[in-house]
Amino acid sequence: MNQWDYKVLWSFGLACLDIHALRLKKDLHNHIFLSLLVVGDWVTAILSLAAACSSAEVMKAKAAFFSSIGSLIHLPFTPIP
């Protein structure tokens, strides 16, 4: 599973929990639930940041590779700063 699958499952689970609480007219403001919510959101945020950083690093590597190839075969290419 990739990180987007976890985000979808996390958001779907929270939506189901909200619907269940609305149907039963329950209050979800307790410290255990809020602690779980904060930790889950931190985990999904870190996974999103890791995916964005790895995508940027792949693009930098591709730009460096194509820049070196361009200098070998004399193709104009401007690398990403």
C-alpha cells in the first residue's frame, strides 16, 4: 500500500465515525479520541511530506541526468534550479 491508500482509509474511517456519532447523537470530545486523531493526522502528514520529498528528489536526479546527456550530445537543456 502506498501513502495515499493510508490517507484514504484514514479519512474514510473518520467519516464513518462522524456519521455514526451523528446518528447516535454522541459527543466525540474526549482526550483518548483526540489523542488518536492527532497521532493519525501526524502520521498521514509525515507520509505526505515523505512522498513529496522523494518525488522532488527523483525530478532533481532526472534533471541532472538529462543535463549531463544534453552536454554529451549537445542538446540545449536548462536544469531545474
